[in-house]
Amino acid sequence: MPSIKDVADIAGVSTATVSRVLANKPHVRPQVRERVLAAVESLNYRPNLVARSLRVQKSNKIGLIVADIQNPFFTSVSRAVEDLAYDHELSVFLCNTDENPKKEDIYLDLMQDENVAGVIIAPTRQTASAFTEAIKLDLPMVIIDRRLQGVDIDSVLIDNIDAAYRLTEHLIADGHRRIGAMFGLDSVTGSQRHQGFLKAFKEHDLQPSSDLVIHVNAREDEGYQAAKELLSRAQPPDAILTSNGLLSVGAFRALHESKVAIPDDIGFASFDETGWTTLVNPPITIIEQPTYEIGQAATELLLQRIKNPNRPAREIILKANLVVRGSCAHH
Amino acid sequence: MPSIKDVADIAGVSTATVSRVLANKPHVRPQVRERVLAAVESLNYRPNLVARSLRVQKSNKIGLIVADIQNPFFTSVSRAVEDLAYDHELSVFLCNTDENPKKEDIYLDLMQDENVAGVIIAPTRQTASAFTEAIKLDLPMVIIDRRLQGVDIDSVLIDNIDAAYRLTEHLIADGHRRIGAMFGLDSVTGSQRHQGFLKAFKEHDLQPSSDLVIHVNAREDEGYQAAKELLSRAQPPDAILTSNGLLSVGAFRALHESKVAIPDDIGFASFDETGWTTLVNPPITIIEQPTYEIGQAATELLLQRIKNPNRPAREIILKANLVVRGSCAHH
DNA sequence: AAACATTTTGTAATCGTTTACAATAAAAAT
DNA sequence: ATTTTTATTGTAAACGATTACAAAATGTTT
């Protein structure tokens, strides 16, 4: 690999001049600039990013730390971040915490060690320690998907209360009263969606059957279990609402296996558009999160913060979209 | 951020000694080692990876370049790579080429510029130029999913011919004769699967209806179109076989919309386990690729090559798994 | 006690850039 | 023609680690 020294030698100038040419700095004769460019070309020279990063103490990378790379929500967000970053000549360092705070700590440290320009992160439930420290060291950072209490930091979220409210209200409007619901355990998102759920009941002067509300980890198997349990109740629910994509698959699988008819025996409504919801019969009524927009907004926020580290933190709240299909038809 | 100099000062030693302690090198008095460790602790010191990387000309990162981060095949592979890398204290730089050779070039260059220890890549159809160059510069590399002709390089693939052969044979055994099939265009994988398809017919002394074989880009919309077209034929097929997950969704959506009954009106069989195949009625018979194993094998291969750059290239071929479900029952 | 071997530590060069600062060359003003 | 100003280039010091090599300290042998 040729270095800047080699280029300088061939062009018959100093490394400083080469650097100036490459950075498009002023004060270099057009003639010399030509020579340098020719040398760069002939050697197929590319600046060593590691050396540059060491010298200027920053880089053109941004970090993206997600909780689960297999969750379509995150891949869609990632896609958006990738696209925007690419447009701005940034590269993306994508990491998967697996909902593991220890991994989150490690990756957050790693990001700093790598001199990233900033990071976009979907924090795990438990606020990690490296987290607040990274914030202190003013690493530009924006949070997605989950609000972090207490800290003043750029974030982009969806209006979970409103989304759950609308989904619940839709079930109520379709005549469902005994609504079984499952929400993510220990997650701010989950509890907000629970709030929205309750709000819908309240505003319709109804009482939710609190024994039908289950809090579980956002995993397919737990969704499956929860649905099985709801179905086995003495007085089973007349509809099931799930608060995220993974729970949703699990719950649907349980209903499917139990051969209860949707929507005749039981209504079904869920969060997240995950590809299969329109392939089944009937298609599922869902709340669709604007995943791509979330990624876009997060990247824009991050770019702005990098440019201006002192601006006040901003919180962008996007509305989710209720997509009515056939799974909760009139009861 | 404290540097090794700060640690050295506090411990009252030279930076060389600090480095030796941290690298667990011999020749340092236990007493001194203690002092250094205490200093490290008190300052909360972490070595600067950029500086280290510049000095030793390598790093603990590996690159993973995939064609489409939204394709469950790749996320599952990524997951495996992540897991193994984590166990070996490597971090993973994940990039998405979007099937775009230009992006592939850029990322491949970037990998070298970042001093990665090696890269795992699912190459785009067109062999990119930076590619062969990277190989020349002996960047440790392993290829997944797609064979690259001409070059002698570690790779892990599945036996596509065999897989397609078995899937086709299964359809034939179930009495299907006019099998409509769609294969990925311009892709080695696609053409291998086509070969397997033909082989099954040949070995059963049957003649495939070549007018029912369609080559399209591996995208959902093209799968949808292709299926629609097959259905509208004067003599429509009695079964449809799709050669990858995205085509599969599209084709299924077309069948679903057209209200043809599976398997009574038409059989359906497909590649890739993508989550929805067991949620629909009937569940879909598929070839399941050992995605996690692919990622594992690739990472192991890469680690070995990093350790021993001169060993001869190895090609690992994994068998795919035929999962028989209800979508092609006896015709 | 001197000579030698071995262990422990420090000095300084190095990796490939960027960038203050100094030095030189060219242009403008006197 | 000399001085002053401005534009162009080079020199060398960072950035923060690792690592030959030299030096010092300790231990061993004669």
C-alpha cells in the first residue's frame, strides 16, 4: 500500500502539499496540484484512514447499535440509516446488542475507541453504565425506539400511547369487549402501549378485564405461551392485541394451532408490519411503524448534532399508522 | 481520554512497561505490574484502538459484507457471525451492498483502509474489480452463498443442485408434472437450482415444460408478476416452485389473490424458511438453508485463514434441508 | 571481587496522516 | 531598488500505541 510519502516523492513535493491537494485546501499552484493528482492516480493511492483518524481524532464512521438484527423493525431502520449515511459519505458500523446490556457497554466503548463521529442507538431496557458515560464525553448520539428517562438527548420515537389507543379503539368499535392483550416486559415502549390501551377503554367508559393483560418478554415463544394461556381461560377473550411483531407471530401461531377462527371466534390486532400479515387469511389489522422514516430522522438528527454539538436536544415523535384489514371484523 | 502516557506517569514507569503489562508480556516484576494495573484502574484507561491499529497494521475487526440486510437469510447468517466473533473478541463491521457492485467496491476498499483482520462477503452477481484486487493484497476473505468462478478462495455454500433436485423430486413424487418454476436471473445460485430442477426431471424420465420456466430478478414484485403470468397461461401449471425467499412471497401473494387453492388447484414449494411459511394454510413445503451454520462455518474458515494465510483454500458445502409440509399434497 | 549472564526497565523509532509554524518565492507598494 | 505584503511550499511536531535495542539492575559463577 503506497503512503502519502510515496506520492510526495513521485510528485516531487512534500507530504504537506499532497495533504493540502487532497483536502482541497487553498494555496497550491494549479500546476503542482496536477502533478500531485497524477502521482495519486499512478500509484492508486488511498489515504490511510486509521492514520488520519489518529491524527484528527475523528472519523467518517457512524455507529448504529440495535437490539436485534433479526427484527424487521431494526433492519428497516438500518436500511434507512445506511442509505442516508451513504449519501453523506459516511460509513456505518452496525452492531447487535442482543438486548444484552453488557454487549451494549462493550459496543459503546468500542464506538468511542473507533473515533466514530456519532452513534444511533436503540438502548436496551436497563440503562447501561457506559451509556451515560459516553453521553458525558459528548459523543454525539441519538436514541431511537425507546425513550430514556432523565437524560436530555436527541431521540426519535413513535407516539406509542396514541398508536395503542387507536388500535384498541378500533377493536372496541368492532364490538370487542373482553380484549386479551400482551405487552413487552420491562420496556418503556411496552408500558406506553399499555397506557394507550387503558386510555381507549377509559374514554369509552369501559372497564378492561385486567386479568386478560399479560406482560412478557418480547419473544415469539413467549407470545405463543401467552396466547395459549389466554385461550385456556374459563372465560376466554373475544379479541387479542399484541404489542410487537415478535409477540404477534407467536400469538398468531397459537391461534392458528388452536384452530380458533379469526375474526369469527376471536379478533386479532397487532403491532408491526412484518411481511406475513397480508399472506394469511384474513389479513391482520396492524399498527405500522414508519421504520424508514425513523431511521432517516435519526440520521438527520445525528448529522445536525455532529455539526453543532451544543444545540438543545430535540425529540421527534412520529405517528404510527393504523392499517385496518380483516382480522377484527364486527363482533 | 487518558493515554498510555498518563498511566505510565501515575505508575512511575515508562510507556513500554505499561504496554508490556497490558499485553501480558513477560519480563515485568509482579510489583510493578500491580502498580500499572492500579493506575489503569484509577484512570479508567482503555487503549486507543486507532493508535494500536496504526502501529501494528491490523485490528480486531472483521468485515461482513452482505447483499441485503433486509433478507432474513443474511440476517440469520449475520447473527451467527456476530456470535462467533463475539466469542473471539472480534467486532463485526457489517455493510450492506444493496446488490450494487459500486457499493461493494467502496466497502471492500473501506475494509482494507480500516485494517480489518478479514472479511466475509456475499458477492454481488458481477464480480467487482476491487474484489480481485483485495484478494491480491491478501486480505483474508471468505465467500458465502455464491460461488465465485475462477478464483481459489475459501467459501461456504450450500449444495444448490442437490437441494433443487430434492425439492423438484418431491413435487414429482406427489404427482405434479407441469411444474412452473422461477429462478434468480444472472445468479450462479439461480442457475444451479435450475440445473437441479432439470436433473430431477431427467432422472425420472420426464420432460419439463420449458415454457413454464421463468428467470427473473430475485425480488418480491417479480415473483408476483411471474406467478400471475404462469396462472394466466392457456394451460397453467399444476405446481409452482420458487427458488428463493423473496420470489416465494411474491408468488404466494399472487396465488393468494387469485384464490387458487393450495394444494388442490396447484402445488407450491419454495426455497427459504422465512417465518411466514408455517402461518399460512396449508403450511409451505420448503428447502431450509442452514443459515446459522453457514455463518458459523464462514467465521471459522476466516479465523483459520487469518491464523494461517497460506493454507490452501477450502470449500465447505452444506446440505440444505427439505421440510415437507402441506403445500404439495398428492395430486 | 571481578566477570559474566540474566532479568527488568527505559529510550526512541515507527506506523501514516494533518497542521502549526517557518521559510522561501513572488507580487505589490514605496 | 528596497521594503512590505501575500502566496506557496517545506519542516517537524503531534496523535497514541508497539517494539527493537540499549541500559541498568540483579543474580551467578569464577
